[in-house]
Amino acid sequence: MVKSGYEHLKGIRTNPKTVEVFDKQTGKTSIFPSIYKARRALGINPMYVKDGTIWKKHYEIQVM
């Protein structure tokens, strides 16, 4: 069963997951304590912060 966008967003603040973001241009990895903080740093919609996502061919996102 595929989760809807809303199901993905429900646990962002109540059940935080660590997010690792790899910047392909600089080669640096940033670790954020939650999806919410990662999305604020990247300036994107939290719906796009999912495991294995590559955002604009620039950031590779891994949710722990």
C-alpha cells in the first residue's frame, strides 16, 4: 500500500528521523536531526524529503 503525501507528513515532528543530505557539487554531507530541519535548510517542501530522493540533481537524501 502506497502512503499518501499526508501520511508521510504526519510523523515529521512527532516521530523525527535523522536525515543525511549529500551535496554532489561540494562533496559534503550534512546530517539533520529531523526531516523538518532538513527541509528548512534546503528550502523545499517536506513531501520531497524521502529516502533515496535526488533533489534537482544536486542533493542526495537518505532518511535513517
